[in-house]
Amino acid sequence: MNSTAHSAAKVSVTIGLWAAQIALAAIFGMAGYMHLFFTPHEMAQAGVLWPMDAPIALVRFIGGAELAGSVSIVLPAFMSFRGALTRTAAVGFAAIQTLAIPLHLFRGEASVVPFNLLLIALTLFVAWGRKRSEPSTRLG
């Protein structure tokens, strides 16, 4: 691969990583906000049923982790920090989704598992892509 093609591929990966990070921040940010500030009944009305059967402290803990992760998935990269915090947030999101799959299957909610798998794929892409030691915002 010549250097022009290599540079173009690197820019494409960087754009893809940013798109994935922003999407993950939005998805987990909204979920975290809901898990922290909505009642289980309000969440059920929005179609999120599992909090009705879970301890509220667990729902709030997950919400806090999701909100913290939604900031951590973009802020370090945006601020040109090293990628360790971004990678950690991505791996944390993958863990949340990996644990959510058996919960949804146990509850008979198999229809949401493909979305869980998509989120796992996005988080693993970010963890892989941000493994480099250089700042995340560099395109060249």
C-alpha cells in the first residue's frame, strides 16, 4: 500500500472511530440519564421493562456507569489525551452489553439482542482503534 492510500485508510478509520464514539456517547448517555432519573414505571412506559424487576440501586448504578462512560468515550479523545480512558470506557460498555444479553434472553426479550451485539461490535471497534499511543484526534 502506498503512503497516500495508507493515509486515506488512516483518515477513514479515524472518522469511523469518531462516528462510533459519538454514537456510543449518545446511546449510553440517554440510557444513563433514563436509568438515573426516571422511575421504573416511567422507563416501562418508554419500553424499558427490566428496571421494573431490578433493585432500584442497581438501575441507578448502571445509569451512573453509562453516564460516566458516555463522557469518557469522547472527552479524552477530543482533548487529545492518550486513549487509555477511551478504551476503558469502550470495554466497560462491552461488559454492560455482554451482561445484558443473558438478562434479555432470560426475560424472553430476544428481539433486543441484535442491538446488544451491534453495541458490542461498536465498542470493540473503538477499543481496538484507540489502542494506539498517539492522540486520538490526529488524522495524519
